[in-house]
Amino acid sequence: MKRLLLSALLAALPLAAHATETPAREPYGIGLEGFAYPYPVSMLPLVNDGEQVRMAYMDVPSAKPNGRTVLLLHGRNFPSSYWAPVIGVLTEAGYRVVVPDQIGFGKSSKPAGELHFDTLARNTIALMDHLGIAKFDVVAHSLGGMLSVRIARTYAERIDHLLLAAPIGLEDYRLYVPPTPTEKIIESEDKLTAEGYRKQLEVNYALKMQPDQVTPFIDARFNIKGAADYPRWLRAFVSSAQMIYREPVAHEVPLITLPTLFIMGADDHNAPGKPLAPEALRPKMGQNAELAKALAVKMPNAKVEVLPDAGHLVFLDAAPKFDALMLAFLAGK
């Protein structure tokens, strides 16, 4: 089922032409206008730090509802459309699924101000309030895992189960990486090429996907470079990197009392900022499965599953096992 859903999603997304020379890219807007999502997208107006913004989200019902809702929280480098296979599995099992793009990401507004986990958490709860959803489960990936920690700490009474799929932030990156000026990161990100980005994903995320499956996500990042307001997108994207660095959550994870499941890829050694760390410290970073185990033993109601032959995109790399673990956990088994 996962393969069919992923194939359907990828077929719906614009693919880069394969040619000897790099083809011209038809620009997307910085709200990913021109990039297809697998379900209808709605917008929630919000005000963040005095700025009017709009939060994009998919609200996907089940044909056989069980009365429960799952909130999916995306990572930094992918639009929320990458959740399509998981959405299909959850709705087939009876769950309503809410899938936002956080402010600064995907089809949501790119703010002029800085991003902060507290603000994103308030936005997310505002969305669930808008939809009339008082209680829900959370499945969060990568940066979404860091955000989910903040939501779980602040709004614990709203969440039934917390599933962390290859989260980042299980260590405090400030202990390894020196502070880096925003302008320097902007300059570096602006110089990155599509092929350089592909290589970055392959190495940092231990990707198991075929190259043509990755291409739509390369497009999602690089087709926006032709947009007139691309500098606004770039600054928001870099702000998200600074948010990860400046607002660690590793120290809060052991304080979570909710039923929590970590699902980690055995090959996932992603650690934001690792190339900027002193060379002697880099091997110590990104031992994510071991970090999850060490944190889980400090928590009153947590367990860890490590899936072999899976990287950072664990819910795509090991879909059948991930889906089975997810459904059993949400069902309280």
C-alpha cells in the first residue's frame, strides 16, 4: 500500500526533466505555488509577532472514522506532502489526519521575523482549536520532533500519544557547533546547487529512495529560486536552522510523561550543523538511535524501536514495519 501511495504522490508532482544539460526550471512561488499536494490545502490566518501570516494545512477525513485525530508534523527539508503514504495508512485505519505546513515552510507564509518553537507550537494549537479538535495524537518527524516536544510540554493535556519518527534535537548541538552568523548561512545556502542539495540529502539522511523519487523534493527547494521574493524564503529557511541551534529541546525530553514511542532508523546519523563542528567532535554527533534509548530510560512511559536498513526518512524507508508499529502504538497495544 505504501508503495502505491508514494507512487501516486510522486506521479502527481512535477519531475525534473532528465537531460545532459540542466534544464531551465519553471519557478514556483515561495508558497510552493505550482507544486502539487496530495490533498486539498486550506489556509488559517494568524498573527505572529504583529505580522499577518497564513498557515497552510491538509485536513483529511477517513471514510470509516474511529473518532480520533492524528496530527502530523513535518521536518525542515521537506514539504508536508511527503506524509502522503502515512496519511493513507492512517485514514484507512479510521483516523482523521491534520497535516500543517508550519509558518516559514511549504505553502505557509514566510515571515519577516525570526522563527521560534514557542510560536510554532501556539500556531499549531490555534489550528486544532480552529478545527474543533480538543484531543489528538501526534506523529512527528525530524524538526517536527523538536516542535512536538515543545507542544507536549506546554499542552500535554491535548495529546494522547506522541510518536517521534527519527527526531532531531536529541542532543544539544551548541555543545559541538560554534555559533554561526545568519548572513554566513544565507550566503552558503544561496550557493548550494540542486545536485549539491541532492548529495547533502543522500549523505545526511542516509536516503534509501531512488533518485527519481527524490527529484520532486529537489524541485520543491530549487524551483522557488526563480521567484521574485526568493530572498524572503531564504531568510526564513535559514531562520529555521538558527531556531534548531538556539532552542534545544533535548533537556526537556525526559520531562515528557505522555505515552511516547521513538521509531529510529539504524542508519540515521543526521546532526544539523555537523560540518561546522570541530572535526574531532563530529563523530560524536548524530548517534540518534543511542540518544533515543538514553532519553527513553529517563521517561516514565517511553520506548524505542530501531529499524534496520532505514535512515532519517524512516517512515518511507521501512514503511511496513513503521506503519505496523505506529498503528499498534496509537491503538494502545
